Amino acid sequence: MTLSEDLPPKAPVSLNVADHNIKGDWVLFHPVYTQEELHSVEVLHREAKTLSDKIAYNFVRLLRWGFDLASGYKHKPLPPNANQMTLDELRRDGYLMDEAQWLRRILFLESIAAVPGMVAAALRHLRSLRLMRRDCGWIHTLLEEAENERMHLMTFMTLKQPSMLFRAAVIAAQGVFYNAFFLCYMISPSTCHRFVGHLEEEAVITYTRCINEIEAGHLPMWTNLPAPEIAKDYWRLGPDAKFLDVIYAVRSDESTHRFVNHSLASLKYATDINPFALREPDMTVKGKRIGFEREDSAKFIEESHKILQEAARKAEL
């Protein structure tokens, strides 16, 4: 395991929301991925082991069903004669979605996905104030997750301005979800982190399917679409980066949130240290493992301390 390649925002920053000429619209650290890491993500699922795990997973399944219905999401297996059908025929018969349908789904998904990290960070922050003691490193990781999901939304917003009806639906969904998650987190933080872990499993599936659709030529408008400038700046993509590269980066982010939240759900909320407060594993770990169990987190923290001690020793020489 190596230290994650986290980078601060470039300075100076400029902001022009009106035409999306945005650079540096973030302040927290975030991973920047190598090509190997971008292709290391696997679709994984953690089996529910306890009653709270089962509650979290079944609620995600219910939420996924409702979201698929509301967003018109389709992913039927292609028919045997798919090679003889045109793209329009496959879309008309409900086998494929077009770019506008994909974008509508992604925008709604990301507008909601940024809620849990902010809620959890706020409640951890208030708890630290009430108890008048340190937080064991959870707050910053949760804030980083919330900002990362918000940056996904800002990136995809460069492709589409949602209608007033869409915005109204987001406001309604956000109001319900924020308050529900707030109350649930006060009752059982571990269940909520498990819920987010399962939610991110679904996000990895969604973006993996999107990548497959682009690479199969089923989304021709996105095949050679240049990456938005905000995405190039945020993920440090090359000047010739394509929209497909952005989807790979977003999927890697979702895999990180999957790993982190399943790991946090396995900790003791009141006493355990966040293993990712000092560093994170790279994507060859986060993309291929569903998360740390409690003993794995303790071992990872010990390794982090050894790395810091070794770095301090070398600095003294």
C-alpha cells in the first residue's frame, strides 16, 4: 500500500458559474488516479451479515427500484439479433438509453449522493463539540466525500442545464433524504455507513455500464466528446482527455466511497480512529476490495504511523 496521491487545489483559483468556466471550485484533498488505477475497479458486493446490514441493503434495493422507475433507467439484456438492429431500434425497444437519459439519471444521482457525507460530518462535528474532545479523524474524510460528490455534479452540469421541473424534483428528494438520513444517523451511524457503502456499490455498477455503453459505441455523442475543463483541472486529466476518461475517474471515486463507507461501518463509531485520516490505499486495493474489517483498519493505522515515523526519522538526518 502506498500513500494516496492527494493534491491540493491549484492556485490562484477563478470562478465563473454563469458559463461554467470554473477552476479550483474545491478546497479539500482528493485522489488523482493513474491509468492503472482507473482500470482497477471491479463490481463488488458485500453480503449482509447482521440485522442492521440487511436493513441497510434492503433499503438500498428499494431506493434503487424507485430511482430506476423515476429516472426511466433501462438495462435489459440485448436480444440475440442485436447486431441486426439499429441503435434507434434498440433504444426504441427499451434495450439502451440515449445520452440525455443517461445524463438525467447521473445528475439526479449526484445531487443526492453528496448528502450523506455532509450530514455525517455535521453530526460528528456537533458530537465533538458536545463532548469537548477530538473526533478521531472522521470529519475531514466525510467532508471530502461530500465535496467529491458535489464536484461530480458540477462536472456533469457542464453538459446540461436541468429544467425547472427537474430542479423541483431534486429539491423535494433532497429535503426528504437529508432529514431521513439525519435522523437515521443519530440512531445508528454504522447502519448509515453500510447503507452508503451499498449505495456506492450501485453507483459503481451504473458507471461501469455507462463505460461499457460508450466503448461499445452505443452513446456516439460521447465517444469523442472532450472532457470538460473543470474535470481536467479536478482530476488532473491530460489536455486531450475525453468524456470517457471523466467517467472512469468518477467510477474510481465511487469505488473509493464504497470502500471507505463499508470500512467505517465495521468500526466502533464512538471510539475507533478513522483509518483514512492520514492516508488511503490506492485503487488497486480500493477497487478490488469491498472494505476493511475492524482488524484490517487497526493494522492499516499501525502501518501509517510507521510510515510517518520513518519519514520523520529521515527528515532529522
